Amino acid sequence: MNLPKDLQYFSKMLGELRKLPYLSSKNLYKVGVSILEMDYSAVEKLASVLTLAKQYSKKCLQCHAYSELDLCLICTNEKLSEKKICVVANWLEMLTVSTAVDFDGKFHVLGGLLSPLDGIGPNQLNIATLKERVKLKDVEEILFAFSPTPEAEVTISLIISTLKEFCEKIRFFRISSGVPVGASIEFSDRSTLTQAFAEKRALL
Ligand SMILES: [Zn+2]
């Protein structure tokens, strides 16, 4: 679609919106027009909350979840055991799991899964900090909550071999295959996830 030349700023705005993932080009124009049709004060508020959310959201120093605090509310919750860590691929999956399931341990966000073809190797993932946590907190149990993919399998193998090196007694589990192959944890419902956690299975 070609925009008329007398709409330079609108065109610039679309150029910025286009950089956002998940926004199809068809929806891009609809979002753009919706913004033009909003009240001026609502647009100002939108621009301001975008900046504030970006300014104040940072990653928890321990688990890498987004938080406005140095340590997130799960990491500082003393009712949750430090000895159990549920490892998730990304923060959205952590949000889904922590909301749906009554897990009595802490979390660790890896920041992706191993995928050499996409340039994601061990150094791009938060594995070193997981290793530190296991050492410092004397962690006894690691539970992998990944969507079932080939990348998840390779990532699990790597983490087990990395942690086994210095910690013999640590036990590894993964959630059951209640999450269907090809499905994502992010879009699993509460009962599927609760069952997948209840039927966790031991690895090794
Ligand atoms: Zn945290």
C-alpha cells in the first residue's frame, strides 16, 4: 500500500510499528489508523507508558524474569523452596506456568533453547547463572518445563551434563508429555499444565 506524500509523520509512525514482531502488514495499517482516531491525551498516555515500561522493567538478577525490582517476587518469596528450580525457556512460559501451577520452588529463565542454526549456543543462554545458583543454594532438584521440541531435548542434555560435573546428588525431572508434541507451554491450559507437573518424570 502506498501512502500519500502529505502524510510524512504517519508514514514514519508506521515505519516504527513495522519493526514490531507479530504485527501483520494488514494489521499495521489498522493499528496506525486506530492511533490517529484516539484522543490526543490517550496517545500521549500510550507514548508515556511505553517509555516507562521500558525504563523500569529489568531482569531479575537471580532468575532473569522481568521485574521492576533487583530480585523478583518469586525469588524473594521465602515460602518457595530454594532447593527446587523449574527451568523454563522464556519469561512468558514462566508466567504461564507460575500462574497455572502450584509449584513450590523457584524458577530460572534460560532465555531460549539451544539452536545452533539460529546462532543460539550455550553462551547465549543463562546456563552459567543456573550453575552458580545450584552451587550457592545447594539445589537438589531441577525440573525442566519445556515445550516438547528437538531443541528442548538438546538443551536438557547440555544442562544435565553441565550440572552433573560438580553436583552428583542433584536430581533431574521433566514435566510429563501432557503438553502435546508441537504445542507450546505458553498456550497450554491450566489443567494440562497441572497434570504435566503432577506427572513429572525422573531423568537418568
Ligand atoms: Zn527472580
